Amino acid sequence: MVQSEISISDEYADILAKEIKQEIDAEVLGQILIENGWTEVRMRYISREQAIDIIDWCIDTLAENQWKRIGGSFIFRNKKDAEWFILRWL
């Protein structure tokens, strides 16, 4: 029984380690983009539905690879896209 508990704990540790790595990678990428002239807009979602609506709007409205969502922030290659986003969602 102890071996089963250890393997489950190891499995959870692996999952958690992967999630932490992805978060760190995203944060580093975001900082690199901002340092290279991208514009960050921080969001605080009102609801899960609003978050989905915002992401759908970005997909439908903005060119591919012109924006990234990292946590509660949206990062835009073009400042005009960031301004348009602010006017629409903030």
C-alpha cells in the first residue's frame, strides 16, 4: 500500500512541476516580449464567461501571433491593438 501512495505522490509532483515550469516559461516569454516593445494590458476578469469572451474577441479580431495571454495579462505586438483592446474591455 505504501508503494501506491508514493507513486501517486510522485505523479502529483510531476504534474505540479510541469505546471510550474509552464508558468515560469510564460512569465519569461512575457517579459522578453515587453522588453522588445510589446504592450502589456493587465486584466481582472469579472467572470469566467468574460474571460472566454475576451479571448474569443482577440482570436476573431486580431491577427494571429500579434497577441499573447499570459495569466491575467494580455500582451500586444502593436500598441494600437492594445489601445483597441483597452477601449473594448476596460
